[in-house]
Amino acid sequence: MLKLIPQPMKIEYISQEKFPLEHISLGENLISRVAQDEFLKFCGMPGGDANIIFETDSTLQEEAYVLETGQTVKIKAASASGQLYALETLKQMIFQSSGSLEHVRIEDSPKYKLRGFMLDCGRYIFPVSDIKKIIRRMALHKLNLLHLHLTEDQGWRVEIDKYPLLTQIGSIRKKTNFDHKVHGGYYTKEHIKEIVEYAHAFGIKVMPEFDIPGHSRAAIAAYNELTCFPRKLPVADHWGVKHDVLCVGKESTMKFVYDVLDEFFEMFPDEYIHIGGDEVPKHRWDLCPNCRKKRDELGLKDSDALQFWFMNQVKDYCKAHGKQAFMWSWELEDASDIDTDLGFTKCGEMDTGDRPFIDTATNAYYIDLPYGYVSLKDSAEHKVLSGNCLGVEGTLWTEYVPDMKKADLMSFPRTGCISETGWHGECGWKNFSQKLEFYYSFLDKNNIGYAKPAKANPKFPMDKLSILWFERRQLAWEGLTNIIEDKKIERLAKSNKKGCD
Ligand SMILES: [Zn+2]
């Protein structure tokens, strides 16, 4: 029996016969040159007469394919993506074939439209070459949405012509969680073009994230007037929720947001955009004359309602430019103030009505979390959250992920489960565990790092220790620094001498 990840929708074993594979040559097809080369490199076999034959079948769904093995391999699909997914399945078949292919017919199509992987480039920047590696890893798993988290408290990562200080100042922090070395960097517009083109070559769309109105300390460090109580604030050097957020009561902030979005729209042609919306403390807004004035003008009951107004406004702007916007569902107790066409990356079970969402459940798909929090088994057993689910996403935050080595260790093997659920509709530990040995060897073959079984499903006390390690510094940094700053702002607001400009 073949082991395949993700599990195809239907495999038919036609006969016991096996077909020796002595060379590989692709017939005429729609797949990009770079993805074809990846396939041929993986196979490492001599060329010859075309023995993988492609047929276009426009009756098939966009990403579906039919793969039939025999004297030749026949692939039917409607698009380049369908053809590429057939080759990805074929790779896994060849890998376990011992030189002869099984005689099968596979009919396959994805359960979910969006199958994502989020990389947080805000905490740590990843070079373009690493992002290309991630794109190739995604293609192996039939994932099709690269979510790039590009703006954060700890770094602004994308060149914006109209606001050069965003990268000149906002892309650099003085130290990191791990050491006292300066960390920084950003993607130029050329880099972004290169990333988007490479992703497209593997059938992957790019969803950029402009995280607002919270997690904006890097932007505020560059342009102090963006916050309610402007003063010199450095780019944050450590993780945690920061209390200085964008002042949404000022027209100038709205202009900034729309200007940045305009340049995002130019750089990222795909239809999805993420506008953040997570972890927005309202302390400054409650005290800020501009935010209070805006609240009163709009007749809103509190600062939470002000945030929902802001998110809806930004969504409208994106929609007017043909984009489907998403926001994080974090801390959302009541979604009723969010317009029904604003989507969520949904972190847990909550009533989101008909709003479209991508399942990023923290207890299964937050793949930055230690395996003590989210074991491989947790990722495998996860059932998609209820509601209008468009798909799933593995979410790799990088507070503690400085490089590709760590990124791989956290992402794999958990990404295998996300691939299963996104493509096949479910994973399940029983099924996945039976394929695990094959999966580890396939990851080895592709030079992808991973957590070994004992680490991926840790037992007591290793599970608890991994959590302790993760949380050890949060209290001091998140708690203490915010309390000190809050008191300062309260005095400022009271004295009424300074305050919002
Ligand atoms: Zn304000």
C-alpha cells in the first residue's frame, strides 16, 4: 500500500503489476520551468522519450488531477496547479517505489480552497533564499497560500516609497530575545517581486499582512505621530503586547494606512490581504482626545467598537481594490460588529456567523509553540472549526525562531497534519502515525529538518519543561514595561499640557 501525504481522495489499485521506471521525461505541460526542474532534480534520473504525458481536461476542478501509472504515466488536469500536484504525488510514489511504480489510478482534488503557511518575518527577517525554501516545502505539501507577516513591533520588513523611515528606522532593533546584537533588514520591492513570482511558479498565492492598529511599534518608532501620545519610542526589542498602538482618531493615521495599502496592492497582485487586528490594548485610546472625539462622532459605545469601526473601514478600502481582507480573531468575544465580508484567521472556536475564515487554531496549528503545548498528536487530531471555513493555515510566529533550522524543527512534522486536513478534510492520529516513518524519510530526502517522534509528542516532564522555557521571560517584559509606560501616559493625559497633536 502506498503511503501518501496528504492522502489523495481516491486511490484505485488496478493490478498487481509493477512498471519499472528507468528514465524520466516530461511531456508538454503547463507547469513552470522552475517547478519542473525541482521535480527532475528530485528524481535524479536520466532523460529520454517523454514518459509522463499530460492532458488538459477543463472539466476538472482548478486544482484537481487524475494520475494513472502504467507503461507511461498519464496526468489529467485543468491547470498548471493540478498538473504540479500530480507530480508532487508522483514524487512520493517514486520515492517508495524501489525502481518500479505501482499500477494505480488516483483521482484527487482538495477539500479546502486555501491551505496556508504563515511566516512571521517581523520578529526575525528571513532572507529571500529561505522564503524560497519555504515555498518549495509548501508545494511538497500541496499548500497554496503563503501568508507573510511583514509588519511588527520588532520590525518593519517591506520597502514603502512614500514613508522611507519605515525601513530606515523601523526595520532595525537594537537587540533580540537571545542576544544583544542588532537585528534588522527588509525586503525591497525587487525582493517582493522575486518572492511573488517564485510562489506563483509553484501555484502559491501570497497574502501579505500589514498588522494594524496594534503591533505597530516599528512604524511608530519611524513616525512618532502615528500614535496617540507621540514621543520617542524605539523599535521594540522583545516580544509581548505593546500599549502604544496606532491612533485611529487622527485623519493623518488613516492616510498613512491607505498610502501603505496602495503600495501593498502594487506589490502583491493576489486577492488576499491580512490587516492584523490582534492584541490591541485600548489604554491609549481611552485617554486620547482624538480617539475619544472620533468615538463620540461615530456614536460608538467604547474603544472596542472603535477598533471594529477601524477594521471595517480598512476592509472597505481593500475591498474597493478587489481584495478579500482577513483579520485575527484573537480576543474577539462578539463578532457582530465586524462586517460579514471581513474574514478571519480564526484562532479558536467562536461564533463567526457566515464570515469566511481560515482555521489557524492555536491549540493545533500554532506551530511556533513548543511541542509541550501543541503536540504532533494535537495537530493530527484537530477537526476544523465550525462555520464558513475556507481552509487551514500553519502559523509560524518567530519570537523564538531566529532561523530556518529552528523554523523546520517547529514546522515539521506538524505541517504534514495541516496538509492532510487542508487537502483531505481530516488527518487523525491513527492514520497519520501509520505514515510517520515514511514521512520522516521523505523529509530527509528533501533535506527538511524536523522534530523527532519523542520530541514531537513529548512526555512528562519534557512537555512541561518546554512550556516553562517558552514563557520564562514574558512576565518581566510584557508586564513591567507596560505598567511604567501606562503611568507616564496617564500623567501626561491628566496634565493636559501635552497629549495628542
Ligand atoms: Zn488616539
